[in-house]
Amino acid sequence: ILEGARIDMENKPLYKSVYHAGGYPPDNEGVCTDVVWRALKNAGYDLKSMIDKDIRDNTELYPRVEGNPDPNIDFRRVKNLIPFFKRFATKLTDEIIPNDIENLAEWQAGDIVIFGAPLDHIAVVSDRRNPEGVPYIIHNSGPYTMENDSLLSWPSSLIYHFRFPKDVE
């Protein structure tokens, strides 16, 4: 997942929020959700197909689709990724304690983080860390996909931290 996010970052897709028939934007365009599906694709997962199927089978769990699924965009909406990851990923701590080795060990490269309103956002946790041990994130909030130290400084609160796929016990 991390490798896929890095590939997206190397391609530097420009931030462009556009509806695409067929769902997928061209490789040189994207938004925050595109970093995630591209990262998962590199790891062998087809996020679009998985979300389309789960929305078809469990539409009521996806309030953002308002009972009217649209496979061209549903997998590119943060609010649709939340119920998906709640079901199919392991939910982890959303507490980040700088310089706390035990806490920071819970934050692994390739994890997925979601920020809530007012600026809904999703990102992939990097293997790079700041001097306090807090991981960077790989995300696209404009002008293009980048890796930076904004896990604690994103303007919205961090609401979820996931590891995909879900651990099977």
C-alpha cells in the first residue's frame, strides 16, 4: 500500500476533482481518495469493485449514496470509504502522542487515516517520521500528491485510523 502511494506521489497527479464516466481519472489527475485506491491497486486490491459490491449488497450502510449508487464516483468519496473501512479494515487508535514510542509503534506505513469535517480527507501513512516520531502522510490536497508532516496539523480532526485488510483471527 505504501509503495502504491509512493508511485502516485512520483507521478504527481494534479489535484482535480472531476466526475469521470467509468470512475477512474487519468493518471495525471486525482484527489485524496485517488491516492488510496491507487495505493490499494498496487497491493492487489480493486477498491472500486469491492465498494461497488458492498454498496449494492448493503446500500443502507452508505448514507452518502442516498439509496442511489453511482459506481462512477462512489469509491472516490471519503464518506463512502468510512463505512467500507469500518467493515473491512482493522480500526486502530486515532491518538497520536509525539515522542511516545509505544503509541507511535501503532502507526505503521500503509495505514489509512481519515479526517472529518469541515475538510473531509483521506491519506496513507508514510514510513517517514518527523523528529518527534510522528509519521508523515501521503495525500493529495493540491496542488498534487505529496508526502508531508501534516498528520497533526490537518485543519480537520483525525477521526479514523485503519489497517487494511482486516486482521483475521
